[in-house]
Amino acid sequence: MSVEALNVSHPEFGRKTGIKPEDRTELAKALGVVLADTYMLFIKTQGVHWNVTGPAFVSIHELTEKHYTNMYEAIDEIAERIRALGEKAPASYTKYGELSEIEDKDEPQTAHDMLTMLIADHETAIAHMRSAVEWCEGKNDYVTADMLIARMAWHEEAVWMLKALTTD
Ligand SMILES: [Fe+2]
């Protein structure tokens, strides 16, 4: 081990992990999109939790609470992975709006419309995560890939549960 590697103030300290510095920046950008998607979905899920009406109110109200609670914790995990890669985590609504393809929507809707909206948004998030996983594996970042695979599995289960509540 070189003397330089022992210097805690050295920018590469703790990051000699086999991932190239330029790849870490790109990986952090891909994770920034995942963070933005998760935040947008978190806000919209909480909106449905508050505003849904109709005969399925209790079921939707309870399921959306479970979902936004999970995403609240995931947001922190994703942001901290960006920091572990050495980059700053995006932390503003403006940046989330720019990074995510999930559109802000706060209009009166039926319960069915709300569920359909959330399903489409989860599917958007899953698609971005899938591309990010392929990219991470290509750059040897198996830690991020592993985290994203777990997130995708959770979002796929969320889609199933939301679909099961629709009236189609
Ligand atoms: Fe609540």
C-alpha cells in the first residue's frame, strides 16, 4: 500500500474499488434518475393516499401508505449510494423534475385513474432501473446493480398489487 493511499484527505481514499473515476460519475448520474423517479413516485403515491375516494378507499389508502413508507427509505439508500460513489446527490424538486420522466400530476381523479397513473409511473421507474442495472454490470458496479435489482423486484410487486385493486 502506498503512503498516498493512507492519506484520508486524498480524493481517492476509500475509493480504490475497481470502478474507474469517470465511470463512477456516469453511474451516479444514472442513479440520480432513479432517485428522481423514486421521489416523484413517492410524492404522487402520498397524494393518492390522501385524496383517493370511493368504495376501495381503505384498501388503496393502506396500500399507498406501505408504498410511500418503503420509497421514503429507498430515497435515502439511493442518495447515499450516489455519495458512496463520490458524487453529490440531487436534492431539489427542480432537479427531480428535470431528471425524471414521471410527470407531476395533482388533479382530481377517480380511484381507477389514480391507480392507472401509479402503475404507469412504477413501470417508468422499473424501465430506468433495468437500463441502469445493465450499465452498472458493464462497469463492474455490482453493489449498485444489486441494490437496483432489489428495488425493481419491489416496484414489480407494487405494480401487481395496484393492478389487483383496479376495476378492469
Ligand atoms: Fe396517512
